[in-house]
Amino acid sequence: MRISTVTMFEQSTASLNRQQGDFLKVSQQIASGRRVVNPSDDPQAASRAVGVDQAKAVTQQYADSRVSARNSLAQTESILNSVSDAVTSAKTLLIQASSDTLSDVDRQSIASELKGIYETMIGQANATDGNGRYLFGGYADNAPPFVKDADGNVQYKGDSNAREQRVDASRLMPVTENGKSIFQSVPSGAGYIAEAVKTNVADGESVRNAGSVTFSGPQVTDVTDDDYGESYRVVFADNPDLASENDFIYQVQRFESGAWLTDDDDLVATGEYTGEGQQLSFGGISISLQGQPEEGDEILVARSGSEQREPDLFRTMEEAIRVLENPADNDTKKADLRNTLNTSMRDLDNALDNVLTVRASAGARLNELDVIDAVGGNRMLNYEQTLSDLVDLDYASAISEYSLRQIGLQASQKAFVDIKGMSLFDFMR
């Protein structure tokens, strides 16, 4: 069979092109470090690699989210640490102010220090993160969560939610706390607090109660009492049956179904109060009273955090500052001073416990982020290994094949040159 010159050239050219294509393919693999340079190289591996790449991207997004969450939680924990220090300092000052040896000027000096702590707390409550968002406003993070009203009282303007962020496929984590849970809340186990509640004016100064009754306690005496946990108030009234104008009666009323029960049949306790000191027991608690009341004076005895005794750290500071700034120059103001300081110190104890509880929660979430980071890192390593098995190049095999393809290409080129140069005239001599 006769082979034409054209056929010979076409076959040689096709062989050279094929050898050169295989050689270039191996060259691309070595240059890129990937066995699958184009999807056509291994369609199944390329398809699986796309899925693994997407999973890697999602895992990286969660890792970036955890960085942001860690920054917010770390800043929250740092601020709560400062708040707990401020509350401790305020409690120390109130203990100092409770001393009977201090003068009005000394107490006014302490009030000035308390004002500084009070303003510091407001600044910490309105702290922002690195993006200008307010940390403790919940999702209402575009304006200060705590603002002063026209009367100078601090009001919370944020919402009751904690801003959340997804840090893993199955974990939506709160990365901040709302201000209400920090500055206007108490732990679930907070106990009873007594407070003189009726506001009067004595010598042009605002006081709590018009008389000079002071209280100590309340103390828990029986947690198994059926009425333990209820809210009570002790109300003083003139006793028309007694001749002495200093003799009063007291009524212990209970809060039930949204109202105080004032009917005689509904009173928890009632009796004579002579002003010589008396201990009252009701609902599994007791409170000691000393001093002379006035008609209508009231003492609230309720669980901190209840409807009748809503906690507010800023209100506590405001009351303490108020009573320290006013000169205690009569029995009414001295009683107001003692009662308010006793109430404020208990409120500060509850506030400190609450801040420490919230701070512990933030610290626990920081630790959780470390665990999630470790799991995410292992997951990323698994994806990297899977992706490497699918598309990465085995350099030893590739270099061997590269050398083989190079030799094959060179041999084809030489054979083509030799065949191309052959002629019948070389054999005609």
C-alpha cells in the first residue's frame, strides 16, 4: 500500500500536536500545583471540589463573625468590670457616710464623689463599639440607651433584646447585653428590701416620710411561710383610742391582684405602735422599727425585682446623692438619711451581684467562642485535606510524567525530521 506524502505529514503533525498537548497539560499542572486545572480533567473531582470550596467559604464567614463577636463580648466584659468596680466604690462610700461622726459637710463631700461615680456609670452605660453602635441598647443601637429626662432622672430608651450574631451553623449567640438587664435588674435570688416610700417636704427639702421612724432589716425568718415572697407595706395612722398623741397604730397590707388590700379583714397584721421600737413579723420576714412616725408614713417591704420594687441602679445612686447633699439637721432628715442609706446599700449589693452575673455570662460566651473556634479550625483542616485529595497534584508522579512527555515529544520531533528528509534520490546511486 502506498502512503502519500500528505498523509505522512498529517499523521506526523497530529502526533506532534498530541504529544505537545500532553506535555503542556503536565506543565500547567506543575505550574499551578493542581491535578485538576480544568473541569474536563476530572469532572467528578471538580464537582466535589466546588462543594468543598463553598463549605470552606461558609466556615470562613463564621470565623470572621466570631472575630466580631469576640470583640463585642470582650468590650462588654471590660465595661462590666468597670461597672462592678464603680458599684463597689459607691458601696464603700455609703458605708463611710453611714457613720454618725460625720458632719453635713463631710457627707456633701461624699456626695460629690458619688456624683463622679454616677456620671461614670452613665458614660459606661452609653458605651459604643468600634462601629459607633451603642453596646447596651439592644437592637436600638443607633442612639444612647440611657438619657436624662426633664427632671434629671435617667431613663432607658433601648429595647429589651440582646443583639445576636450567628457564630456557627447551629449557634446564634448574644454578643451584647441590653442595658435593662445590667442596670435595671437583679439576680433571681434577690431578697427583700425595705424602703420609706412616701415623699414629703421638710424645711424645703424632699424627704421620705414625715416622721422619724427608722428601720433595720428586713430579715427572713421562715421561707416556708405560705405568704413568703409577697409584697407588703407598713402604714402608720393615729390611734384615736389612745390618749397620748405619740401613740399610733400600724397596718401591714399585702399587694394582691394589682392592688393593696386595705380592708380590715384583709390586713396581714395590725396593732399599736408606741414609738419605743418594735419588731414586726409577717409573711416569713421580720423588720425592726425605731422612732416616731407621722400620720400616713409608709414603709414598703418587697422583693427586689418585684412589681412594687423595680430595681434601678441609677435611681439608687440619685437617692443616695440626694440624701447626702441635704443637711441632716432634724430628726426627720436624720431618719431619711439612715433609711435611704440602708436601702441604697442593699440595692447596691443586688446591683453588684447582677453585674457580676451578667459579666460571668459574657465570659462564658467568650470561652464558648474559643471552643467553637477550635471546632471550626478542625473543620477547615478537614476541608483543606479533602480538597487536596481531590484536586492537588502529586509532584513526584507529575515530574516523572513531565520527563516522559518531554522525551516523547523530542523523539516525535526527531522522527518527523528524519522522515521528512527521506527521499528516493538518496538510494539512487
